[in-house]
Amino acid sequence: MDASRSRWDENRSKSNYYQGVSRDNSVSSREWNGNNAVSNMNFYTEQNTVTNRTEEEVSRYRDDNKIIVFGRNIPKPVLSFSEASFPDYVMSEINNQGFKLPTPIQAQSWPVGLSGRDVVGIAQTGSGKTLAYVLPSIIHIKNQPPLRHGDGPIALILCPTRELAQQVHSVSTTFGRLARINCACIYGGSPKGPQLRELSRGVEICVATPGRLLDFLESRRTNLNRCSYLVLDEADRMLDMGFEPQIKQIIGSIKCPRQTVMWSATWPKEIRTLAREFLRDYVQINIGSSDLTTNHNIKQIVEVCREEEKEDKLCKLLSDILRQDEKKTIVFVETKKKSDYLSRRLVRSGWPVLCIHGDKCQSERDRVLSEFRSGRIPVLIATDVAARGLDISDVKLVINYDFPNNSEDYVHRIGRTARSGKTGTAYTFFTASNIRQSPNLIALLREANQPINPDLIQLGDAARAEMAQKHRGKMRGRDRFYNRDRNASNRYPYAKSKLSGSYNSYGMNNSHGGFSANYKATSNFSSNSFSKHNRPSDFHDKSMSSSKFTSHTPAQTAIVATQQTTNTTNTSGWNYPANTNMSYTPSSGSSVASSNKYYPNSSAQTVSSAVNFNVGNSMYGVSQPQVNYQSQYPYMVANSSIYQAQTAPSSNQQ
């Protein structure tokens, strides 16, 4: 015992870090000084065929495959597995899997990842992104010093759900086997003991959900002092689930230099902030647009129906699909209660159905997924807990029994079909209760060149009208964008912008048909709305220079204003355009008293409001940035109209 302990102390003294592993397998805090870490993480050797490829050929490949790259010194994509310079133990498994060519995301990300660069990948589900980061992680690990007793993993892959963690673990185990790389899968909802024993044996790759991993780190059951390859898979989903504090705490536990790879289906502000904080000199790779889009290999069908019609329509769909050879179907519902209820109803009617949701224990979830993968039970009813992470290649149909609360969940739900370049179908039941989601759904369908149900278009129009009506009601009650002319009982024009900015608003008092400024307030604005112009003929408005007004009345009145202005200062001390030459071109349905009016400087007395734009070169839905005048030459717009101003100010105006 003493001799063994002496040898252990001798080995520890020769190492570059402190061990400190107790008999209960807990690991104390250790300091890795970085001497054993590989400072050069570039393990990529570009083949001659890649080097000799012209920039024109590279650009053509990227354009054909909708690859968009950002960053400096970006390596050329590889068009075959042999061009990636993978070692034999990787190529052997690739051949066993029967893969022919790398997917676009793999072709571009492998050279970047193997070069040791940080990567941000924006790609939809089913694009092959798992292998895009797993294979570089294996090469990275094989170029690191071997693990010693008490070391934590070298590669850490964080996933939002246990299903995704299990799927990534399966891929990592398959491709790491010939490289003699051990993998562990750490997630909540299952006993800790087996996971701790797996970690204590030493693993090079740890696939984990943030909550369970942080639990092990805080209890000092493992450590990240050897971690030099970090993957954040489906980072947008992890942030949506509230894992941002845990992610930051986990990254803070990594002590040695690391390569960081982040994958997301979207590129919102929160993801951009995370990338700037934790990635260095990264290369961003987009497959398609960074905006929310659907897989174009999915045929999307939307049926507008009543809630009570859903069950009969579902049974009809299942009857049709189960007659086919490829019949695996996932039915998504909104709640766990609905999942259990619908499952019982269908089973009683003789349908081969199982359900899965967050309240199922892990063993039950594994059993259900095993039955579904094998095809013994071809229909799976699931809540959104299964919307991410399920990688079942032969799902033919996805049914949205309940439409999700947001477009992101819709995209990831239907992404369970048409995996790995295959085709699939997504069928959606859409009811009046989902009316607010109709504009976003229509936009996704149009982007994917899918036919749009006319009933859905009607719902979309109704949704926009409802939102506009609510916006007008809100503006009446609380907003500072307008005052009220109590004598005429009409609102001043008000506005909100399609983007965001701020402007200075000035209070106005009616005084014998004229206006005077009596207060100033700065307001922020951000929305997608129009403004209603409903003023009597005793005033006229002036927009910013080079503005274009487009009427949205039923008659589709078009008014184009071209202005030439000269700034002067009124008695209140505010600058405003005094000489204005406004040319109006009315179309059918409009009523304009005169087409060319000149407003002389002598009649312009006071300014009622002014605008200060902080964002340039953009399109705004703005009609409030106006200067109202008392004039002896007023004009009249007989019909009230809702209009939108489009302008790209080159400098701040007031």
C-alpha cells in the first residue's frame, strides 16, 4: 500500500497539474498550467486538388449549395471525404456508413474546424452538422496528450435536451471506437451513479446537458481543466430554455486554451452576443439564409379547420399513411395532458400509437423511442420535448396537431422529416386560435415556395387587421406620439417605425386653427404599423425630404411628395423647413383639392413636432415626423387614409 502510494506521489510530482482524487471519486480543484496542451490546434493539411481549385470554382460551389461564409482567411471547401485528410480510422467508418459525399455544411466546416479556428454554424436540422463537429473533435483529441487519472474530458459537447445528447453520443461512440476514444453521455432525468462511474473511468468526449453537468462540476465529481474543444449544439434552443447562466458558468470552468464551435438554426441577437463573448476570430458559415427558414425538401400542407374537427382529420391521415411502406409519423401536440389523452383515444380505436413527453421516466422514453425506431410502433405522439434531438432518418410524415406558439418550434418540429437529404411531408392543423401566428407561417411557406391555403391567407389578413386595430386603441390611451385636438375631436397623425429609433415629440395646443409648441418629450419606437391621417382641412403636413407616401386605403390611393426645403428658425427657436414646394400625384379614389401648392415663409408660424433619426439607410414606417403649419394655402385630403412613409435619412434631422 505504501509502495503504491509512493509511486502515485512520484508520478504526480512529475506531472504538470495537481491530482487530488479522493476515494469517493470526487475531484478537487486543480490547476492546469497549459504546458501539456497543444498550443497549435491546426491539424489540417490541404490536398493539392483543393489548393488548385480556383476561386471561381469555389464561389460556384458555395453559390450552388447556398453556403455563405464570413471571416478572414477562410479555407476552401472540400468536395470529397478524401480531400479532408481524415486518418484511416475515420475513413474506415465513413465507408462503413456508406456515405458518398460530404454535405455542404461538412464540406465547408471541416477545413475550418480542423485548422483550429472557432466556428459559428447556422444550419437547419438534418444538414449533417453532427459529423461536422464530431470528426474534428476526434482529430483534435488524438493530437492531445493522453488522459491521466482524474482528468476530465478533452472535448465537451453541450446539448439542450437528453434526446439530442443521446443521439450525439451515439455518433461520437461510433466514430470514436476505432480511434480508441471513450465517450460519456450526461443528462438529467436518470440516475447519477452510472454516469459518475463512466466519468471516473476517463472519457475523452463528454456529451452533456448543461444542468446535469453543472451539478457534477459543483459537486467536484468531474472537471474541465483538460477541456480544449467545446461545442455548443443548438445554442439558440439552449438560450430559449434559459440555460444561458449555466452555459457561462460551465465555460468559466474551462482553464486551458480551447477551440469553440457553436451551432444554431437561427442567428438572433442573443446568439450573436454569446459568440462575441466566447469565440475568438471565428468563421461564420451559413447554409441558406440566417433568417428562420424551413427545409425545402419538406412538402408543407396547412389545413384550416375547427378544433373539434382535428381528431377525425388525424384518423383519416393516419389511415392513408399506414397503408404505405414508409409510414413513420410524429404527431406533435401542445401539452402533456393532450399527448396522453390523444394516445389513449387512438389506442382504443386500434391505432399503433405511443406517446412521449417530459413527465415520462427515462426508461419509458427509451423504450418508446426504441419501439418507434424499429418500426414496430409507427406513430409517435410527442410534445416539443421531442422536437429537438430526435434523429430518426426515415420519418415520412410530421403532423402538427396543435400549432406551436412560435415559428422556431414549427421549423424544428417539421425538421424531424426529410433528414439527410431525403424528402418528407409536414401536415398542419391550423385553427382560428392560431390566428396571430398566420403571418409568420405564411412567410415561411412563401420562402420555401410552398402553396398557401387561401383560408390561411384570409386568417393572415384578419390577423394584421386585428393587430392594427389593437395598435390604434393603444395609441389612443397611453402613447405620447400624438395629442388630441379636442375642438375637432380628431387625432393628430401618429406613427411607429418598422425598425427602431427615437424622436422628439412636442405637445400641441389648438389656438384659432393654428398650433404652438408647449412641451418636448423623447420617445422610443419600434413596431410594424401604419398611421391614420384624419385631420380637418385647417392644417397640412410636411414630411422629411425625399419621402415617398404610399396610401393603403381600399382605393389604393398613391400620393407621391417631392419636396425642396430651406431651413429657417421660427420664433420658438426650432429649425424647420419653411419654404416647401409639394407636388401631389393623386390616383383613383383620392381627393386632393389642388396639386401644386407653395407655402410661403411668412405664413409658417410654429412647429408642432420634429423628428431625430438615429438609424440611417433603412426603411421606416413613419408618418409622424411632420412639421405642421398654419397657412393661407391649405390643402385637403377628403378621404381618411392609412399610409406608410419610406425613407432613408442620410443624417439626423430636426
